[in-house]
Amino acid sequence: MTALDDNGSFKGMARAHPVVALLVMASATLAADLSAQSSDDDATEREVATLRTLLQENTARLERLERAIARLRADSAAGCLTLTDPADVALGWRSEAIWDCIRPGMSERDVIEILGKPSRVSPESMRRALHYEGDVDGRGELSGSVTIEEEEDRVVRIVRPTVKSSL
């Protein structure tokens, strides 16, 4: 049998069988590398599992928040209308008070629910304008608009109605 000396080398083997000694040392090094690689793989797998769990938790949280925001928007639009004088609600978009219910960030659906169907819709660059237009008792034309950011489906600009004199 061959034993290791104080320096960790094989006594006598390197002199007697240098190829065998080299193979034994290479095998020991390879075994150590494989063990370290296996340990790294296990750590990577644990980290991936942790990230997957975090992703699932955050996805569920995001979905809950989006539902809560949708409920708040719906409650806000409906709440604004219930606080508004019924006479103003009956006038629809022609009522100045109804326009107080329109807020940046609302969806197009919310705007139409509050103001009613627009007179016309015109496309703009990456946006869409909902126009509310009509005659006002022989004084002229009343006109206002709400601009919607198409990608986000959110109000980005509100132009409250003004009367353009027909004189």
C-alpha cells in the first residue's frame, strides 16, 4: 500500500509509477470539482425555486390590486353620479357638474358611463379623443372632449365644454 507523506503526496508512488500518481491526483481534483459543481447546481435550483415562489406571490398580489383599483374606479364613478343633482345627471355631458366626475386615469368605459356616448371619436397619435358637441338653445355650440391614451386606456386630457357663439 502507498501512503501520503506530510506534504500530501504519495510516498514512493510518484517515483515508482508517475502515470498512476498523476491519474490519482487528476481523479481527486475532478471529484472535488464535480462536488463543488453539484453544490452550485443545488444552490441555483433553490434560488430558482425561491424566485418562482416570489413571482407567483407577486402575480397574485398584482391581480388583487388590479381588482381593487377597478372596484374603486367603478365606485368612484357611480359615487360621483349619486352625489350629483339628478337634474344634472339628466342633462348628461351638457351639465358642468357631471364633468366634475371625470378624472385623469379613468378608463374610456368610465367616461362613457358618466358622460354618455360621445358625438364623435377622432384618432390622434397613440390617443383617441371623445368629442361631446351639440347646440345650446340658440346661443351657439357647446363642445368638450376627453382624450384617452390608447395603450393604457386612461384619460390623459379633459377639455370641459365651452360655448362657441354662433354670432
